Amino acid sequence: MNRFQKKNTFSPGRLILLVSIMLFLLIFLLFYRGVSSISRTASDQQTENLRLAIQRSAVHCYAVEGAYPESLDYLKEHYGITYDPDKYLVSYEIIGSNLMPDVKVYVRKS
């Protein structure tokens, strides 16, 4: 008369399946966080590289022409600075013709 007894619904096979699913989700989460961290680091590095490229071009202009460039457009036209204006906002503030300009690069949120 086993039909009135409650059956054990938690079998070892289900336990193995549950542990496998949890392990897969844990590995997927760790992989996702790693890729996200690498992407964020690469974006920060690109921003810093753009800032340094603009500063180097300004110093090169000062060495060649005797004055820092008056605008970022001058650097784009004569010194080959290129960047994506939809991705970056560049602040180029000149202080004087013989003082290094203040260069700041910001990432635009899309």
C-alpha cells in the first residue's frame, strides 16, 4: 500500500542538476564581470591616450612654431589629431601663448 505514502521528490539526480546549473551561472557571472572590467579599463586608457596625444601635439607645436596652438581645431588641421566627437568631449583651454594649455577629455554617455 505505497500509494498513500509521500514519495521523495528530491532525488540525487536533481541535486546534481541543480549544482550544475548554479556552477554554470557562477562561472558565467565571473566571466561577465571580467569582460566588463577589461572594457572599462580599455575605455579609461583610450581617454588618457587621447589627452596625452593632444598635449604632445601642443608641445610639438610650441617647439616648432614658438607658441602653443590657439585652438583644438588648429591641432586637428595641422598636427593630425583625430577623435570621435560623439564619444569624447575635449576641453582645450589656452592660458597664454607661452603657457601649456589645460587639456581635459571626458567620455560622453551614450
